[in-house]
Amino acid sequence: MNWLLTQLFGRLPIGWLQLSHNKGRLFAAVSGVAFANLLVFMQLGIMGALNGSTVAPYAIIDTDIILSSQEGNTLTDSEHIARVWMLQALGVAGVADVSPLYIGNLPFTLDDGTSVSLLVFGVNTTQPGFVSPAIAPLLSKLTLENTTLLDEGTRGMPTSVIDGLKAGAPFAFEASGQTLTAVGTMNVGGGFLADGMMMVSDQTFLQFFGSRSSAAPDHIMVRVADGVSPETVAARLSDVLPALTVRVQTNEAAQAADLSFMSSERPTGIIFGFGVFMGILVGLVIVYQVLSTDVADHLREYATFKAMGYGQPFFLGIIFEEAIVLAVFGFIPGLIASMGLYAGLVAVTGLPVTMDASRAILVFLGTLTACTISGAIATRRLANADPADLF
Amino acid sequence: MSGAPIVVSGLNHFFGTGEARKQAIFDINVTVKRGSLTILMGPSGSGKTTLLTLIGALRDIQDGSVYLLDRELNGATEGELVALRRRLGFIFQAHNLHESLTATQNVRMGLEVHGKGNASLQRAASHHMLDLLGLADRRDYLPGNLSGGQKQRVAVARALVANPQIVLADEPTAALDKESGHTVVEMLKTLGQVRGTTTVMVTHDPRILELADRIIKLEDGSVVSDESN
Ligand SMILES: Nc1ncnc2c1ncn2[C@@H]1O[C@H](COP(=O)(O)OP(=O)(O)OP(=O)(O)O)[C@@H](O)[C@H]1O
Ligand SMILES: [Mg+2]
């Protein structure tokens, strides 16, 4: 380590020697940074899962443009839209096809007493082009009344059921006093919105949700003609449809809008953002404390170095060296502990909490930055090291 | 080098402001010859340390002038002062060693400031200096494991390792036993003769007075006697 740092800095690694000389302080500082990392990782993990489950439903549909009610908030938190706009949209240049999408929440209780709440997507089974290519081949199975495709990741659903379905054994269950038969699976995952998802035909949907009418789906999916950009068509649709009631968004824009709604307008998003902020603050304060105590404890030595002719860059170098050591040594255990906690969260909640490289790199860079800022503040104490006081 | 390494003229120094303003140094004029060993004496509070810090570019000159190695300190920039200090060797009363650095590493700090020589050359030079001061078997000790006198000798080694042109010392022998105190002063004396190192030292130690080329006595911030041997 000494040798490595000496090569790296081209001088004695005083910052490192100083930090490692006081083992207790080093341990406290590293633990502090690791803890701050853990806080930030947990918040980001849950926030990531929140974002992931916000856009997850988009994976089961396949559309270029989505028409929705202006009253709605997100794909799954929507209001109804009049079906007449579907016909109007069909008349717009560049629109190749349109299809209604119904969404509802279906709570039911399994035989073993587990209560499950599923997001139900009702689609037109004669338009397989509007569901994801993975699901499209299964769509014909749904033409049979009261059949459904069940989410493999459904929370509370026994694995035997899912395994059975994959092997081709249908699974019948009661919901809303009617019998539904699962005839296949799709893979979306639960998340925050519901315990899982399921897909049915629009006919089955309307049968289960008696209050809903075919005249008012939740969204209208629009496929554009080959070679036309969805943005262009979306602009044309906006011109034609009443802006006060109909929201026209490309698929991408809709996902982005859902994400921003969930992270900025929902208390959960704000709370998690605040958690990240707290984690960073904790790290900053701990590192500042350690580094400034270190400076204060060594004022006479620093003053001696000043008398010997060492300039400000030398002292800044020492503090930043310490900051970098703390950042690296704190980040590694923080990352490992966070991955452990992520695995625990997945096992317990089934939320899609995963560590991706970009997040790890981001947090590491953030840690480096925070430690450096703390170090920069701590160096202000160096001004107190006056060599004239040494004699 | 044209002139003397230290030329002090019309030097006054004040501490405090307003009502509390107090003059510590009164119109001092001293020229120190190259390679000489000069001793500053005087009662406590007579201004010895203040004069030493002014000469050592550790304190801003308020009034008068100090030429150090042909550079005027009065009005010099911080950068110029830092560069000048690298050519000096300071020996403080307290050792001020870095607790996390070994004896050798502490001494090396006196070389690294110049940025010259690679690590192994610096280490060899540091070892040599420690050996001269009788610390050959303590090279890799941390200060915490050294006696007070040994620490002070490490500090001396650190001050001398880079071959300074001027050595400024404030009661350096206070923490040393008789023998090593004598060794250190002998060493400074020899350096003066061999390399032309100029030493200004504050001390009350009568045994050292015999070795001095010149003894300056201060009282209440003024020179009251100035004798050359
Ligand atoms: N930082 C300071 N602030 C205010 N007054 C000071 C300061 N340093 C020294 N003085 C005053 O200046 C005068 C000279 O002090 P100085 O330390 O130079 O004396 P000295 O000869 O070194 O004494 P000693 O033998 O006790 O070390 C004293 O009256 C002292 O009180
Ligand atoms: Mg003094």
C-alpha cells in the first residue's frame, strides 16, 4: 500500500500514513462512509424498483402512440377515454391501426387464503400486434371466455401453479364470484403497483368489470404506418383531438411522463429523494469531522512543514489523499453490504431491486466528490497552522 | 553570493494593536557572516525568539529590513518566502515530528520539499544523517517509540539533511542530554567550517558559548552587547 501510493503520488503518502496510524479513527471514518453509501444505495435501489415497476407494464404492450384522458396520471392510474376518438384517430394521416386498452385492478383470494391483487389488462385478441412479441403468440388462447395469462412473478402465487402453467396445465381460480382460468404465463414482475399482472381479452375484461363499458377504454393504442415517425403522427393527432380531454403521447414520452410523475409528484418519490440527500449529508459530515479533527490534531506538524517550505498544494494533496482513501475504503464494504441487502429485499418483497454497474459507478463518483468536498472544507483549518508559533 | 547571508537593519517589531500594541524589537542592526555560529542570549521576553522568526521568514517584517540570502524579506510575496524557507534549516525547541512517519520518513520530509532525488537516494541520505547523530539503530522507529532526546536528534537530522545555507535554532539542546547536545553543536560548527553553513542559535547553555564565533545579548528587544571571539 505504502509503496503503491508512493509511486502514485511521487512522495511519501502522508495522508494514508496518518489515517492508518490512528486505526480507531480510520475504522470510524470508513464505517461512516460505508454507512452513507448503504443509505444512498438502499434509497436508489428502492427508487429504481419504483421506476422499474412504473414502466414495467409498458413491456407487455406494443404501441407507438398512446391516447389517454387528460384526467389520468399514469398508464395504470388512468381515467377513461371515449372510444370515439379511436375512429377519429384512424382518419389521421400516418395512423396505420388503433386498438383499445382496458386496465383494472382485480383483488381475489387464493384457496390457501392469500389475498392477491392483480392489474388486469384487457386487449383486443384479434390485434396481436399491440401486445409484446413474447405474448402475441399466446393471445389466441384468450379468445376463449374467462381465460387469462398470469404473471410469473405474481407475489403470493405458489410456484407449483406457475410451473404447472408453463408445463401446459391450466389453473382455475375464483375472482369476483366468477371463475378465471389461467392458460399461460407472461413475465412482468410485481413491483409497487400490484402483486402482479394478468392479460385478458377485452370481452373477459368487460365481463369482470361490470361497470366498465366498451365505449370507454383506459387508453387507445396507435400504430403508425411504416416510415412515419411517431412524433410526427402524434403532432397531427394533437391537432385533431381536443387537447382539453385527450392527451397524446408517444410511447417513450408516456413512460418518461409516468416516471417524472412518480418521482416528483408522489410522496414516495420525494421521500426517497430526501433519503438520498440524507445519506450524502451523513457521509459529508462524517468525512468532514474526521478530516478536520485530523488537521486540528496535527496543526504543529503542519506548521512545521510550512516552516520547512511546503506550500499550500502539498497540504491540499494530503487532505485529498485522505479523502480518496476514505472514499475507496468506505465504498467497497458499502457496496457489498448493499448488494446483500438488495438480495434480502428481493427475497422478502419480490420488488425488482437490482444493482447495476451504472448505479455503482455513479455512487462511487458521488462518494469521491463528497469526500473531496469535505476535504476541501477541512483544509480551511490549515490556515491556523502558523509556523511563527512554533519556536 | 555577494553579501553576508543575514543582514538586519533598522528592524522594529510590534505585537498587538491599539491599546495593547507593544514593541518587542527595537531598531536592531546585525550582519551575520557566512559559516559563523552566532548565539543569541538574553532574559526571558527579551525578543530572541521574535528576532529568530523574523530572520527565518516566518513572520512578516513590519518595519526595517532583513536581507536573507540576498533577498529582501520586507515586502516579499508568500511564494518567495516559501522558496527561501526551503534553503533554511529550522530546529525548534519541540521536535514536532510527524507521529505516523518513521524517523527516516520524517527526515526525508526535509528532502522531499526540494523534489530532488529519487526515493532511494533520499532514503540513503536520511539514513546517513541519522547515523551521524547516533540513531543508526532507530531508523525505522516511529516517534512514539523514541526518547525525547532521540526525537530531538531526528528533528536535527531533518533540519540538516538538505544541506541548508542557514540554520536557525531555538534552544535546540534543551531536550538533549549533555553529550548529544554537544554533538549537535559540534556538527553545526563543522558544517560552518566545511560547507559555510551559517547558524544562529538561541541558547543559555554555557558549554556552547565557548564554541560560538559571536555572542549577541538582547534585553527588552534591543542589542545590549555584541562580542566576537
Ligand atoms: N505572539 C505574540 N503576541 C504578543 N506578544 C508576543 C508574542 N510573541 C512574543 N510576544 C512578546 O514579545 C516579547 C518578546 O518575546 P520572545 O518570545 O521573543 O522572547 P524570548 O527572548 O524568546 O523569551 P524566552 O527566553 O522566554 O523564550 C515578550 O514581551 C513577549 O511577551
Ligand atoms: Mg523564546
